[in-house]
Amino acid sequence: MSDIRTSRRFPVHLPLKVLGEQGAPVGQTENISAAGVYLWVDQEMALGSSAEFEIMIPGEVIGAEDGVRLRCQARVVRCDTDPKEGRSGVACVIEQYEILRAGQSAEAGGE
């Protein structure tokens, strides 16, 4: 199988939570690119399914006083299971994202 990545991936480990139908398992990013992200989450996600999640970016990472949350709409393109760790690796293509102000929740995110 060939690797068809179109942009460079950066090894960034940031906390996240999955929103929507999947519940709200906590996880973290493994790497991020301009078009996608690889996540470690507490449950399996179906290949081809839509995923909504928030990535918490600390202020020191972006050179700001306060951190921000990035809410992403994505599509699951690969799933890996790690039975020893009880978690799943999920590769997603980011289709849309929104930067949330400090203190703004996903529920209040302009819907």
C-alpha cells in the first residue's frame, strides 16, 4: 500500500475530545497536517464515518496568553486498534474547522 499524503505531518500531541454521536471520549493527537490528523481515542470509530472533535491548543504552543480550541469536522479514512492500550488510532481528513474563543463551548459555537 502506498502512502498518498499530500502535506507534511507534524508530531503534535494535544488533548482532544470527540463530540457528537460517538459520545465524548478523551484522546490526543499523534500528528497533524494541513489536511488531516491522526488521533488516539478511547473507542473505535467506523471507517468512512463523520467525526467532530475539539483539539485544545495551549497558549504557549501558539505564543498567546490563552489557549484556543479548534473544532473540526472530519471524515475517518483509517482505523487502527491497539488492544494492549485499549484505544484506537484514527486517521481523519479535516473537511472543515472553526476556532473557538476562550470559554466558548461546542454547544455555543455559533449554532
